[in-house]
Amino acid sequence: MPGVHWYDPQAAPLNEARDVIDLIGEAWSSGAAWVAVPADRLPGGFFTLSTGVAGEIAQRFVNYGVGLSIVGDVSGHMAASSALRAWVLECNRGRHIWFVPDGDELTARLAGAST
């Protein structure tokens, strides 16, 4: 099962591109194939797809070959946006970006992905 680098839930939100690149670098340094980020550590515009923030962050993870898991309850954001709801469902069918409610679900998905 691939290793996971957990972003500190007490850390500042990922507000700039440099923050994301640093996080990917930390994952590489620890040998992790995935980064788990608490949903509330994402920048304010992440859940409003028209801002482009989510796409920019997601693309960096895909480009660097590191999986991204957003961990936490995003149901309120999904209820407010059909576009976000569709994107989350699409991501969860893929292999690079997942939205999971908690660490247990991430562990289960990773275990299933490695079999």
C-alpha cells in the first residue's frame, strides 16, 4: 500500500502555489505516494470551481505524480454546486484525486487500489 503524507490539520491553509509545491516536496521526501489534506485546510476558493483554484491544485498533484486526497465532509459545498458535485464524483472514480470523509476511508481505498 502506498504511503500517505498527512497535512497537519493545525497548519495554515494552502493559500499559494508555493504552499502546494512545498507539500508535494514533503511527500516526496517522506516517500509518500499520496497527500491527505483536511478539507478545511484548502484555500477559500477551492470549492468554487469557477475560481480555478481547485483545478490548479489538482493539476500540480497530477503533474508531479502524487495522489491527492481531500479528507473531511464536503457535502455542504457539494449541495451548493452541481458542478462541484459532478467533479467530486468524477475524481472519486479516478486514480489521482479522491474526496473521502475520513482517514479510515482513505486507508480502505488505498488498500483496494493496491490489490
